[in-house]
Amino acid sequence: MDFSGRYELQSQENVELFMDVLGVPDDMIEKIKDLKRVTKIVQNGEDFIVAIQTGDEVLVNNFTLGQETHVQTPAGDKIKTITFGDVVYKQISKKVEEPDSEEDHL
């Protein structure tokens, strides 16, 4: 399944707790928790580029399925994983656009 495309945030659960565990400062959580996010995904086999735009800020991470990677958090920290014990962050997005072409870049 190819996940390439543009997605708009529809709803989310536990976003404040999840960002707190990531180390995002409380003032930043308050600013961004209710902002709509647009996520653009470019997939090439098992390689992914994910760009998340929140307001004027864009956070871009690259990863390959099955390989350890470091991703940048909204607070600017680099982490190896986004699994935190019992904390589950659920985000529901709706695909709103297919990629323009196979050469679609972020």
C-alpha cells in the first residue's frame, strides 16, 4: 500500500499527554494542540519522508521501515522511538490529495 499523499488532521486523542512525554514545553503545547495539521507523505518502497505543517512551522522526518532512526520532535529534540509505555497518541487524518507524480518532493 502506498501512503504517498497529503492528509489533513480530522481528530486526535491524548495529544497533550503525548507532547508532554516528548518534552514539549507547556506553552508550546497550548499554542499548537488545537491547530490543524497538514501532513505530506512521500513513500518510495520502505523509505518515507513525512512533512507535518502546523501553522507556519514544518517538521520533516525521514525513516525506513524496519531500521532504527532518529526523528525530531516538535520541541527540536531527536529521539529513537515514539513509543512511550502506556501513552498512546491517536491521530486521525483524511487523505485529501494524491501525489502529483512519482517525482513528488516535499
